[in-house]
Amino acid sequence: RMEALAAAQERQGTAEEHVRQLEAALEEKTCDLTRLSQRLKMNEEHNQRLSATVDKLLTESNERLQVHLKERMHALEEKNNLSNELQQTKKKLEELISQKERNLEEIASLRLEV
């Protein structure tokens, strides 16, 4: 009977040790889970800051591109206006040259009559 009692006490001791080991493992896993949760939260906050920074940079870049585009469009419009003005001036010059030639011919004709 003493042997049975000793064996039961040994099993109880082994079971208690096993329970302590399981509790220690549970505590370790709980700490791991807490650290991982904190790390995940830090990563999410970091990602939010990065996303905000990227959005800000994209907005600034877009604004600069819009300004550049407006400047280019204005320069193109001015170039077109100058080109049109040049064409009109050339046409006027050709008309004046043609008129001058007609006037010279008329002067020559009048001189012959005189």
C-alpha cells in the first residue's frame, strides 16, 4: 500500500511539474503574442506614416507638373500666336511687294507715254 501511495505521489508530482511547465510555456507564448501585437501595431503606424508621406510627395509632384504643363501650354500658345503673326506679316509683305511692282510698272508705262 505504501508503494501505491508513493507511486501516486510521484505521479501527482510529475503531473504538477507538467502543469508548471505548461503554465510557463503559456506565459512565454502570451509574452510572445504581446510583443508581436506591439510590433504589428508599430508596423501599421509606420505604414500609415509612409503612406501619408507618399501621398504628400505625389501631391507636390502633381502640383509641380501642373504648373509646368501650364507654362508649356502658355509657351505653345504664344509660339502659335507669333507664328500666325509672322504668316500675316509675310502675306502683307508679299502684297506690298506685289503692289510696288504694279506701281513701278505703271510708272514705267506713264513715263513711256510722256
